[in-house]
Amino acid sequence: MKLSKREREALALSIQQENEMLKRVGKIIRNSFVALAVFLLLFYWGYSEIHDVFFPNLSASGHQVIKWIGIIGSIASLAMLIFSLTARHYGKKNVLKKIDKYQGRTPS
């Protein structure tokens, strides 16, 4: 089925907008991964009770707080990472379907 010129332009605009959104989702994935790494390091630091030169007088309760911040932040970052990866996967599939439709490879 051949698309009219107006439909092709609308489809091209839709493809362009979804491509831009996929780029933004890619940035969210990168930021979520970095946040996950930071929170996992905080959790490890709080769990192992490492005493360092920056905070030599940090008490055990301080380590517990850091551990819980690391756990909660890691869970939130991991959830955001999983949701973003899922959105990117299905978004790419949708864009590829629209490109096929734009090029006339698939019916309807």
C-alpha cells in the first residue's frame, strides 16, 4: 500500500521524534548505570565498615546509614535501568517498523 505525501511526512516526523526520544533514553541508561555504580560503592563502604583517612571518626551507626542509603539508591537505580532498557528495546522495534512502513516494505 502506497502512502500519500502527507502520510509520509507525518510518518517521517514521527520517526524523527521517536529517534530523539531514544537518544534521551540512552542518556538516562548511562546516568542510571553510573548512579547504580556509585550506590553500590556506598553500600560496600557502609557494609564493610572500612575506616579511611577522610572520615576517621565515622561511627558504626554512620556506616549503617551509608549502607541503607546505598541499598535504597541501588534498588532505585536498578529499577530505572531496567525500565529504561526495556523502553529502549521496544522503542527501537517500533521505530524499525515505522521505517519499514515508510519505505513500503510492509503492508498497512
